[in-house]
Amino acid sequence: MKYERLTREQLEELHEEFSRFLASQQITKDEWDKIKSEKPQVAEEELDLFSDLVWEGVLNKVEYLEHFSPQHIFLFHFKEEVIELIGIKLDNQAVDLQTTEGYNWLRNNLMNEDVDVYTSQKPITEDRNKDIFALIKQGARITKGELYAYFKKIIQPSN
């Protein structure tokens, strides 16, 4: 398994897609029920394969990720060959960027000496999707990139 198995709730949400997945392998509902009861290991392998296919589909579409912690915000933009990062580091322990109040404080105090905004980039590895999945496992969320674009305009106003 390349990623991780979908949760029971996720599999229930994707019931129709899973049915089509089984049908694409010429597995009927009756055959699936028989596999589950007589060959549970094969059923597990099918669930793992389906989970990986779903994750691949999702990860292939990812362009932006955000990760918030109490003192940091990491905004990732996945381009064709590089991952661009905009990082925001806060040196004020009294402010928690994961709260609405903390985020509002940041918006109103971007030029405060306690706020450090920086950029970085690194080449995408051979397995782009595994890089993205690792960040998601660490708490990053898939986004449309609005916050990344906002900070990009602040740090590079001519772009």
C-alpha cells in the first residue's frame, strides 16, 4: 500500500465508486460478499488498492497546501518542478495562529517585529504525490491557494 487505507466513513461515502471499481474487475456483489467471508486477506488487498487509487486521484490535483501551528503558517504551492513555500513565523508566544483571534492579530500586525515572513523552494522529488501525502499526514490541508496568493502579493507586489 502506497498511502493509507481510507476510513470506514470515507469508504461509505465512496460506496458507488467502490462498486464501479469492483465491477471493473468483474467482481459482482455476491462475489464480493463471498471474498469478504472466505478470503478476508484478498478483500483487504482490494480495499488497499482502491484506497491508493482514490488517494492518487486526489493528490494528482493538489496545487496548494496550508499548515497552521500556534507559531507558524506554512503555505505550499506545488508547481511543475518545484515546491514553493511561504512561511510565516511568529515570535509572540501570546498569539496562537490557529485561533481566529490569533489570525486576526497577524493580519493587523504583519509589519510587527514579531512577524517573520520568508520564502523558500525545493525541487519536487520523483514521487510528487508522496511528498504531498507526507505533508497532509503532518497536518497540512488541501486548499485553493487564496492565502498563498494573498501573501505572495505582499512579499512580491509586482507579481
